[in-house]
Amino acid sequence: MTEHLLLRHRDIPNIDQLDIYQQHGGFDAFRKAVTTMQPDAVIDLVKASGLRGRGGAGFPTGMKWAFTDKKNWPHYVVCNADESEPGTFKDREIMERNPFQFLEGVMITAYAVQANLAYVYLRGEFWQIASQLDRQIAELEAAGILGDKLFGADYSLRLRTHLGAGAYICGEETAMLESIEGKLGQPRLRPPFPPSFGLFGKPTVVNNVETLTNVPLIVARGAEWYRSFGTDKSPGVKVFSLSGCINRPGNYELPLGATFRELIVGRGLGVPFGHKIKAIMPAGASSSLIVATDEALNTPMDYESVPKVGAQLGSASVIVIDDSVDIRWLLDKTLHFFKHESCGKCTPCREGTYWMSHLAERIASDHAAQAEVDLLYSVASQIKGKCLCALGEFSIEAVLSGIERFKEDFVS
Amino acid sequence: MTKLVSLTIDGKQVTVPEGTLFVDAAKRVGIDIPVFCYHPKMEPVGMCRMCLVDVGRPMIDRATGQPVMDENGAPKIQFGAKLDTACTTPVSEGMVVIGASDKVKAARKDIVEFILTSHPLDCPVCDKGGECPLQNLTMAYGPGETRFLYDDKLHLAKQVPLGELIYLDRERCIQCGRCVRFQDEIVDDPVIGFFNRGRSLEIVTHSDPGFDSVFSGNTTDICPVGALTTADFRFGARPWELKSTSSICSQCPVGCNITFNVRREAASGGKTVIKRVMPRQNETVNEIWICDKGRFGYHYTESDDRLTTPLIRKNGELTPASWDEALGLVASRFSAAGEGLLTLGSGRLSNEDLFNLRQLTEGVKGKAALYTHMAGGDLTAQVGVAPGTDFGEMGKGTAILVAASDLYEEAPIWFLRIKQAAERGATLIVANARPTKLEAYASHVIRYRYGAEAETIAAMTVDRGPTTVAGHPSSVADASKAFAEAENAVILFGSDGLGLEGSQALSAACANLLVATRHVGRANNGLVGVWSRANDQGAWDMGLRPLTVDRRPELQSAKAIYVVAADPFGDDPGLLATFNLQPATFLVVQDLFLTETARRADVVLPAQAFTEREGAYTSGERRVQRFYPAAPARPDTWPDFAITAQIAQKMGSILEGRVPAAVFTQIAATVAAYAGLSYRKLAETNDQWPSVGSGVRRKGLYFSGTAYENKQGVGIHLPLSPTPLPPVNMQSFHLQGEGLLAVPVTCLYDRGQTVYPSALLHQRIGEVWVALHPADAERLGVVANSRVSLTLGGAEFDATARLDESVPQGVALIPRSMGIPINGPEAVEIRAGERVVL
């Protein structure tokens, strides 16, 4: 690719300065939307671009905005900057280095659904980013880009950052809303979904940082232009967070549909120390383990293709696992994480992750009989399909796929 | 009309209102879907995942919008990939729900297995064992053995006091959140909550004192495991050892239906004792809830200080005597007194007791009087709420005016029911001289000066009001408009800051307002007295009237006074001086304890507690309800009606004294409103929803708590007196004098004889206090929580000063029955106590 669309700071130095960002067309899109476009026209444009949510689920963004209940006011926009999935660090780079494009995306979204208040919910560890964003929001207010009666139009908007207290579950959209409301971060029942019953019970659009960072360019350059990247059903570009056993870990912006090989070998320069790629976790800890066959490496990374090799694209945090890694060790680490992060609201997740974590620890320390591996598989299976939210459902992906696809690691 | 939808549950056709949840729809046709977190009185949360069912919906052709049919012409049903929670899924037309398949059973086994991995399985020593849903559901669905390694079990604190009344066993808790949601959603005392996450999730209290809610005991009923227990019952007995008896709570005029659980036990020396008080379902009275006073206040009935033998004053000392001697003496003195006999009974007595008291008194042309500080029981009989009234049905279109009552303290379950009516859309008008908890739910708040109660309500009748205090949402005129225009309207009047005179004026004003706005003679319309005792309404109905100012000569000229279930001298030591009673007056006291009045008596007769006998109370809503004997009576005591009958017999007249049912027959024959009633009718029950179990013998696995099923009577609502209400003359009533004014207020927990013997409640009762506005306190040099001395009615008292900005300036609130006698508003002098220099 010739230019970065999301990681634009890699092309344009100091784009995190407001004047530099504006010199490169910054906030023209927001001004254009507010002064020349009807809110619904913005939604239609984003629909036409085919932009899909980058938080993991890949839900069409424009469609989500259109679901916002217009009989119930006020509306809110909440940007999910909780970024807690192990192996995911794309939103952080965007917010730190290209913050104004991100904020402009939040602002256009707010205009599209006619929200006058938008929140950026950051994980607690992102406190430096939060204070940086606060300064930048103040700059925007001082510059008249945020505030009342923007650009002479009858539209007002305020942004607020909100820090979590360090809980993975608060990346789940309804738990995040509870957290902003000052409650314990536990997911709500869905339905109702946030576009009808969200923050403070009002219609709310919740989108990921990366998703919203796409929006200014779509508004500025058009849906057709955007569709020129990526695949037909997964248009656009994606920031892939590459980590694990890899020579050059980091964020890589590629069009959707690029193959695992292009990312891992082409950009990440393969695994170090002459090891072989054994497995890929394409969506962080919530991911199934893909056996790293040639077929898998040649699979395009988009929302439709990854399921064909038995996983999901998710947040596209690609963790590379080489043959030095014991899958039992990997499951132990993964399950320890889920046990630690389970909110405890629903039974299967609260009890199941605790149980699985204990089993995995014994299996990993080589002190378990085959029967315990079978039991772990059975416990994971009985969690499936019974949890209140996706956290519990995701906690078993690595377990089931790991035991099914890497049997040799479990023979003691 | 709500739309009805039809669906099939396990092959059974059900038609229920749209929006009904599966779990309830299934219960309606007798199918139990197991639940832990779901409770029919609360919003579903779908946390425990126990109620998983297989849900199929008719397939709809996208092109035509019509259902797709199979080869037999029946709609094709499409089942979801995952099981759904029955507690969160509302029914829809044509749904097919399967709750009995192997897939569903396996899922339930899985959930039970998960729950049991962190459950201590200490059923053999658990208070809930025997009536525990987790036990029942484990038997029904759970695995026979565990696959969980015991060494991995998480061990947690087992005796965590959330407050001094409720204990938490963290190991047993399954995090269903019923207790938290009950406190948040139902009673709005959000004093407990979840803390931490995952397996460390725990219930904690946010209040000081811990679990500060008068409804806290209910959480132990709805807890589906033995995690929450009461300090009263924990480690007390196993549920299957308990016998249960239906009763009526005697602590306030709501008339909550309760069940006494008793056991004969070695721990009590082989005696049969009450182990706990449980709510008994009556959806039109208390639903499945009771307050903590009702739950924990019963201990007085078992006090060792109870009177167990008649006493006669001999040589100045009260000396034990035989019943024969005592009754003979009383009878002869009563006969001699003739019309000089004054009987003073209270609403602690049953209708049968009160009826006999009046019969005996009027047999010799004496005067019977009701011991109370409230008036208006005659008005409630005429313009009270008509049969069919149900606070649980009130919502939009109903106005509820609560005048001069702090309902949270005076009648907690009415507080709850009226709060919920307001939440359903009823127009709640709260009129009081000081803010009360109920105001949070009010659409109109009227603030008046103490003393202006009747005047304010009267102003509502003529639609003109004094100006309101700034910051309050409405004027009297707004409130009276809303009241007058409401389709239905109810007034509850209490005694916050009122004595008998004030109460007379207020009740009359309330009655006039109802008549003027035509809110009388219909269900969900009328006047309710928030009486201070359980059966004050019954006492009025039995013809007893308070000793108003104009009746004082009766007291002064009395030759014999028969005080039953009342302690006038305890409440007001100055009474003797005030009324100039003759030392020669013959005083008989019939009570449970040697009260202050009894100490002055010539004869003391030991009565039975309501737990030891049967009878009927009439609630503030005028519902007549039966209570049954729960515990064996103390030897050598008699029920009040029987004692009265025996006195009468010795005086040569015949009164029914054998069984209360026979007395009640006489009541039905003489008291118009009670015509046609009988004990049998009072014992009739009806179908109630939600279905509850009954203790150990609980039917089914759908669990709404351990509240008892109503098997012994929901009571009968009395018809209104047909006599048209004459316009009530409202006596003008004004407070006299200047300076600080003491006004009586009611606290739920007080030092009264029927509360204080429950040692459990002492922490809540606390020290005797007086509440002042900080500005007054500053003027008097009184600091917060310091000791003060006060002069009231010529006597000196000590109290702790509470400073509270919600107390109107110039007023000192004094709690009733806490040690400072106060019958009505009167001048008080307060002096700062000696400063303790630390």
C-alpha cells in the first residue's frame, strides 16, 4: 500500500499536533458532515462503504447506527477504547499517535446519530492516553471544533473520557455501559441492544476505536474509494497486531483479505531461532488455535475466510505460536487469564473458568492423567452455549481447539 | 386489554398475556422450570443459567411474511442453535418450548454441577437444608457425584455479619443476586451489593449500621441457598422439625399474614417455643414480605418476665393469689362501681376480647374507652376503603395521599406497597411537616407546620392552599387538583407529630376531602388509619372510643378502672396528677407484664399472648383476619376474652368465654359491618400468584422463597357502614404557646413492651433520643450526639441529641415509647448536658 489510512502518523510526522492534522485535511470531514450533510446521509455513506466493526464481531457499522431508536432521546456515542484482549495493541497506537483522526471519527459518528455527548471509555491502564485525549479535547474546544453551535450549525457536541478500573469484561459493550454509569462492570442481558437501550437507558452507539478512525476518510473520500480496499464483503483496511513467536512484532496495517503468510512472513519476518510455526491465534486469547498449515497461512484474513480454518478474525490480534511452545502451557496461561477476568455474573463462566484453570494448571505441570485432559475438554464443552456474554463463550475456544488439534501435546 | 398469545410448552397448550416470561407461563400450566436467580417479583437477569430451555419459533417465509408449513400443514418450527433462558424470554405466538428433552436436562445437570463445584455441600449443618432449592434442584437434575477435585475447592468466610440481624455464608452463596435486587428494586434500600468479580464476587453491605433496612429479613426467605440467615434462626432448628401455624402480625395495622414455626426442644427445657416468624402469602395485604419488626419482635411473648399468676394488693404489696380469689374481688368491686366502672382497652386486643370488654362494661352501665392517641376509626368505618381494595393493583389513575405519617417507620409494608403503586404510575401526595422517606416517590409534596395538619388537608378540599416551601415541586392547589381529578383516591392518615386532638381534626379533614371529591364507597377509594396498634380499627368497630378531652370527667369520676393491654402510667407517669385520680379508685390491670400501671393496681390478671390463643384482628384496611394458637399458653393464664367472661359470670351475667369462635358469632350478630362473618369464612383462601411453597412441604421446583402458602385464610374485607357520612365538624385545633415545641413521632423499633424484649433489636432501638434542627441546637448550645436534659410536662428526662436538618426549626422530635412520655405536641425545654472533656 502506498499510504496508511489509520496509522497515518507513520507517513506524516507530528500528525498528533492539531495544526499538522488540520494541514492534512483534518476535521474537514467533520465540518463537511455538520454543515452539508443530513445525519442520515452520513449513516447511508458509512453503510455504503461496507465498514464493519473492528472490535471483533465485524457487525456492519452503518447498520448499527441506523438502529438507533429515534423515538427515544438523548442519544449517546460511546467509543470502546478498553482494548483488553491479550495481543491487541492497535487502538493504543492509534490514540497515542493519530489521536485527532480518531476523535474526528467519534465526532462524525455522534453527528450521524445526533448525540450531543460522546464518551471514550479507556481501560484504567490507559490513563496517560486519557489525559492526553483530555488535553486534545480541550484544544478542539478552544479551536471551536467541539462545543456549542458548531460551524454555525444547530449542532453541539461534547466529548468525555472515562477510565475503567482494569477489567477485561468492561470491553464487553454492556458491561462498559454499566461501568460508565458507575456500577459494577457486569454485562447486561441482550436484547435489548445498546442502540435501543444503552447508556443510562438511552439509545447508544458503541464502536471500537479503529472502526471510528476509518470514518473521517470515508466521509472525506467517499464510500467507493473505501471499497477499493479489502474484499467485497470485508472492505477496507485493518490494523493487525502481530505478537508471539515472531521476529518483528507490532501493528501492521493491511487491507482485509491479506493472507496470514503476508502478515507473518512478509511483515513479521517469520518466527525466530529457526523454529517452525505451529499455531496461530488470530483473535488474541479469545481465539481458537489454527494449525499453521500451508493452507492456513494462505488463508485471507477477513471476516469470511478465517472461519473456514476454524477460527474467527475477531480483533485481528495475531499471536504466532512456534514449535517451542507446549499447547498445555498456552492453555494454562489463557485459562488463568479468563479465570482472573470472569466477572462472576453467570454460573458457567464463573465456575467453569475457575475449574478449567485448575485443571489446566495441573495438566501443564505434567501432573495430570489423560482423564483430566478429557475432563477439561468436557468442562469446556459444557460451558459452550450457556453463558450470559461472549467472555465465557470465548474462554473455551483455545481449550477445545487446542485439545482437538494438538493431541500430541497432551500425551504424557 | 393485553393481547393473549398461545404457545406450546412440553406439548401443553398455554394461552397467556403477551410479554409473559416462559418460566411463568410454564408454571401456570403446572410445569416447573428450575430457577435460582429468577424471582417472579423482580426483573429477570438471566444470571444463573439454570432455566435453559429449547425454544422454537414458527419459521416465517421472508418473501411472503407467512409461516412456512410442513407436509402436514402445521407450521414448521425452527429451534435456536443455543438453549435460551426461560426467565428472560417473553412468549410469542406459536412458540414451541421444550423443557423436558435430554438436551435441556443435560444443560441443567451441567449448571448444577458448576454451582456445586464451589458449594460447600454442608447441607447437614445448613439452616436451609430441607427447604433449599439448591438441594431440590440437585436431587432433580444434578449429577450423582462430583468430577471436581476437592483440593481445588475455594474456601471462604462462613460467618460474615452483614449487619447484626443477617449473616452471610460466603461459601454457600451462588451469586444469584436476589438479595441485592430485592433491596434495590423492591424496597429501594440499596444497602447491599456485589463486590469484586469472578469467583471472588461477594455480597457486602454499604451501610452503617450494616444491612440497614427494615426489610432485611426477606432476603433470607428468597435466598435460594443457605447463604443468608437471620441471627434469630441460624443454627436454631432444621426446617423439617418445625410445626407451622398461621397468624397475623400484631405489630402494626397492616395485618401482615405470617406463619409461626415452633419446635419442642431440649434446648428450651422441653418447652415448645417459637423458632422463627415467616411471611405467609396474602397478595392483597403483604404479598410475600414482612418487615423485620414483625419477624424479630415476637420474643416478648416468650419473655421470662411474663405474668403467670393473678396478683392482689395485700398490705400494700402485690401478692400472688388464686384466680378464684382475684376474679371474685374484681367482680364485687366492679358490681359496686356500677356506672362508675371505666374500662380502658387497647388495639393490642382481639375483636373477641374487645367485644367482651364492652359487654361487661355496659352490663353495669359503665364506660368503655379505647386507649389510643389517634381518632377517626368511626370515620374509616363509613368512608374507609371498600371491599376489593388492593394497593397492589393501584397505579395510573389512582391518587394516594399520605398525611402526617412516616410510613417507613409506622407501617413498613404499606410504605412498600404505596411506593410500588407510585412506581406503577399512581399519583402519590405526601403531606408532612418534615421530609419522610416516602417523598422520594411522590408527585406532590406538601410541607406544613406541625399543628397545621388538618388545616392543610382542609385547604385541599376547597382547592386553595397556603404557599409552599420553595424547592418543593407543587403547591397544595396542584396536589388537590390531582387528587380531585383522580379516578380513585385513597388517604392514609398517621400520627406524625399528633396527639388525640390533632388526630381528631386531621381525620375529619381527610374524611371531608374524600366525601367532597366523591372518593368514597368504592374499591380503591377511601380512608385508612395508620393506627399505632394492630387492632385499633377492630376496637373502634367493637364500639370503643378514645378518651377525648370531653370524656375526662369519666376518668375522674371512675370508681373502678379496668385497664386491659395498656400501660397509661408507663406512657405518662404524670397521669395520676393530671386527672386527679382518687387514691380510692379500684384499679385492675390485665396484661402480659407487670407494667407501670400494673404496679399501681389493686389486682393484676395475667393474660395470654396472641401466639398462645386464637382470635381475629381487623386491619387498617378493615380486613378481618384470623390468627391461630402457635405455642402452648403459659400455665395459669387465660385469654383476655375468657378472663372478662369469668369476671362477668361472677357479676351474675353471662358472657361467652369458651371459645373465640363463639364470641365472634355474637359479634357477627350485633356489629352490623361484621354481619354474616364467621371463623369459617375468615379461613377461606383463594388462588394466589406467584405460587410459593410452604416450607419443607414445598411443591415443585419453581422457587419464589420460603414464604408460606396461605392455607388458613386470607381474611374478609368489611363492607362500609351504610350510614351516610354527616359533614364532619372539624374542631379547630391550634398549638398553644411559644418556644420549643416537642412533637411525638413513631419509630419502628421502640422500647415498647411488645418490642424491647427482643434483645436482637436493641442495637437498632438504641438510646432514647431527641432530634433538633442544627440551628436550634446551636442556639441551645447542644452538640451532636451529646446528652441533653429536657423538661416536658413538668418532668425531667435525659436523652441523646440528634441534629438533623430535616427537623423543622423550633421543633424537637421525640420518639414515642422510647422512654419520654409524650402524648401530643407540647412545650419542651432542652438544656445541653455537661460537656465531657476528653
